[in-house]
Amino acid sequence: MRRLGFGEQGLESSRDCAFHVCTICKAPVRMSYFVVIFFVYHLVQILQQHVHSKMTSEMLLWEIARAVGDEAILMVTILCHEFGHGNMARWLGGEIDHILLWVFGGICFSIHPRSTDSNKTLKNDLLIVAAGPTTHFFQTPVWGVAMWALFLALPATGYASAYDAFSSAVDPWKGFNLNTVRTEAGLWSALPWALVGDAVSLNVWLFLFNVFFPMYPADGSKLLVLILMYCCRVPARCAAIVLLCVSVPCSLYFVGSGVMGLRGTAGPNVLTGVMFWMGLMSLCEAYKIFQLLQAKRVHTHPLFQSARSWQQQGRDDMGRARRINNSDFDDEATIGGNCCLVDCWTNLCDGDEDKPSRGCPCPCAGSRERPEVLPNYGTAEGSIHTRADRAKFLARVEQQSMEKKKGRAKDDKGSQPQGTQQAPRGRDFGGGVVGGSGAASSGSA
């Protein structure tokens, strides 16, 4: 099973820090305890605001009702987003293990058949990742219809038509003017308008974040990498370098924004705390990818498995020959020579191509081995090499199988509270960030 981003953290959180909520369309839904903790903290902030600003009791109840409604809308929106990933995996012949709702959004652990064709695998991954943000194209019009029905029931809103109200909610820079509705319709009549307006704005912001903010492991970073590898035929290692170049600045921006929010006069809030931890975790993931690039083992990352092919091609005395690739490192063709970015990065280092400088920061640095000349597969010597390669391959497969069995046995031995469900292992799509609750929530579902 392969995981596409935050698989280990998400799986650990689903196993140890989450509880079973319900089952929808044969897909178990689990929720992290931290979602509940962050929501309670948000309610505490509302109570503190009531004390400091001398808010009336009626206004306090209104704010609490809005916070509860926004949290419910947020959870439904994330579920629709994750079911977009999962249903696409089902359509491609896979299935959904379970869906996790946590403070960083949601993760859909799904499984689908693997293929030896790297292009087909990249295409399937691209379809699954893109299916999540696509759901917002359907959710937004649904809330627009709800806004139109609400306008028929409560026309005194200050807007000339339901279309004007919907246009304001869709515009991320303008936003829905709740004060106008509250003045015209009254406090409690404005509550359904506030919830519907927040739902429309939430879907717009989640779509923009998931598509145009390439911070790994949000959907935007995966879409960028998969489009580069599948549509533009960019080598996996080059795509990994591009991912680092765009994801690290975004992560630093999140960390900086979180620090500034924590130091603000208003005190820490849910959104700034989530931004800080999301940026920090993204930097950790970027460092892991950088280490894999240095070790020439980026193919072990689930997003860049195409960096190592399952077979090798070459020529011997009998002509073109193929054999099973039993190497533990990335293919030489993906290390350099086919990627202008890798070549430019390597050329900045001191030293020639065969002997780069020891101080070179390039993760692709290292001696570039010449293309391997395959042994004579039509001779007795070739048969010996063939048997040796087959034996190595079978030994590695057996070792991996034993490691998986040991890992499963270790997980089964872990103590589970009685009545809770053991989270199954799966493949995740759509890990991202959201601001705990409320109308100010933004991020990736």
C-alpha cells in the first residue's frame, strides 16, 4: 500500500488519537480528539470575548450558535472533499479504508491496484488527487441554491437579489457583508444567512488553497508534482527539487504567520496555532525528501516511486536485453542528464562531473556512474548473472514481506481501549490544513 503525504503521522493519529464517528457508504469515519479540543478552545475564546467586550447574553448565544454551525459545515465540507478522493479511487478499482478528520483537515486512506506502468500510476494518482478540490465546484452551487431559497424566505437583507449576495460570498476579497443583513433582517434572522455565507466562502477558500498553494502535503503540491511528471515528463528527482523550492517558502510563511499571531495583542487563536504546526510539519516532510535526494533513494517516497523503474534495459552480445531492477537506488537516468534543473544545480558546484566538491549542497551530487553494460545473457556467464539477479530479487521480496508481517504484529500487540476500532492501514490522499472552526477557517480539506 502506498501513501501520498503525511501517511505516517496521519495513520498514527488515526490509530492512537482518534475515535470512530460513523460509517458512510461503507467507509469508516474517524475523528481526532484534537478536533474536539480545538473546538472547545474556540468556544472558550468566545466566552473570553464576552467578558472583555461586555457582550450581551443574546449576542453570546448567537456567536456560540454560529460557531457550532460553522464547525458542522466545516466537517461536512471536509467529508465531501475526502470522499471525492476516495470515490475516484473506487472508480479506478480500489476501495476506501477509512477517513480521518483531524485539525489539519482530513485524510482519505484508500487502496487501489498497483501497476508496473509508471505512466498509468501517475495518471491514477493525478485523478485521485484532483478529485478532492473538484468537489468544491459542486458544493458551492448547492450552497448558492440554499442562499436563493433563503432569500425567498427572508428578502430583507440589504442585497438587491440572491445573486448579489452569492457574488459577494464567492468573492474572496470582498466577502459576505453580514452587518448589512443583521441590520436589515435582525439578529436571529441573520444567523442562517451567516452560516450559508460562511459555507460559500469556505468552499472558495479551500479550493484556492488546495490548487494554488503548493505546500506539501496539501493537494496543490501533489497536483504540481504529478502534472510535472505525467504531463511534462519531468524526471521524478527534478520534480522533487521543484517541490522543495516551492514548498519550503510556503512552510516558512505559515510558521512566520503563526509566530506573529501568537505574539499578537489579541493572544493565540485556533487558526494561527494550526498554521504554525502545519508549517512546521511541512518543513519536516521537506527535510525528509531532501535526505532521500542526497541518498539517491527518492523512489522510496510514495510520491516519487517513478524515480526507480522495475526493470533495466541495455545491450549485450545478443542485442537488447531486459532484466529485473534489484538496485536500491534511483535510476541513473533520473539523477541527471534529463533534467535541466538538476544539471544547473550540479554545475554550480566546484569540481567536474565525475568528482564534485565535497561541500556541494546539491542533493544530486555524487559520481554519476556510466550506463551499465549488461552481461552476456546468451552465454553461460549470462545465465549465472540471471540466476544471481533473480535470487537477490526474491530475497528482497521475502525480506519486505517479513518486515510487513512484523509491523502488523507489532500494531496488533498495541493496547487499544475497549470498544474502539483499530484503524486499518491504507493510502492517504488529501492531507491538508484548516483553521479549527468558525467563519475564519481557511486551508485544505
